[in-house]
Amino acid sequence: DVITCIDVLYHRRVPDEVAALREVRRVLRPGGALILRVPAHKWLRLAHDRYVHTRIRYEPEELRQILGQAGFAVERLSYVGAILYPILVLRHWWERIMRSRKSQSAISELPPVINGMLYRLLAME
């Protein structure tokens, strides 16, 4: 009834996302739903993307077109974590200014106070 594809389609080991999505469509029950999560906006590419082997970040219309080519009708296209977008833009700006080319993860353990604040922001969304 539902297939989830969370943080997979963008990976460099998925060279043809249309073929991958066609396979998802093949095994999905008629009337079923696909829940898909991919990284957004090419201009937000950071060192973390290299670290996690991101092949591509998607623009909304590009993703809509790819899904259409695979036979899906998009019912809803939205962002996860949009409330944290200003923080991401600042991080992107900082990394560009510092000219960081080192491939490293942006994931790290945060102090409990900051982690709690971020959790509450995402919970509100």
C-alpha cells in the first residue's frame, strides 16, 4: 500500500533514478502511495553531500518531472525541516566563505540544550 524511499534516490550508487522509480512503481499496489525524501536545491550542496556520496540534489520541478517519467502522479511535494532553512543557509554561506572542500559529515552530537531546541522546532513543523 505504501513504499517509502528515504534518503536513497539521490545516492551516487543510483545512477538512473527513473529506472529505480519505475521498479518502485512496478511493485506498488495500484492506488498505493510512495513517500520519497531527497535533498533539495543544488545550490545547497555542501561538504556533507560529498561525505554521504550525494550524486544530486533536486529542484522541485525536476523531481516532479522524474516522478512523472516513472509513471507517478505527484499529489504533494513539500520540504522536511523547512523551519531550519535559515540555519542551513547560514551554514552554507559559512562553508562557502571558509572555502571548505574537506569531505566531512555535518552530523555531530549537539549539546542537549541546542538539540532540544532544534527538536522542538522540527516537532512544530
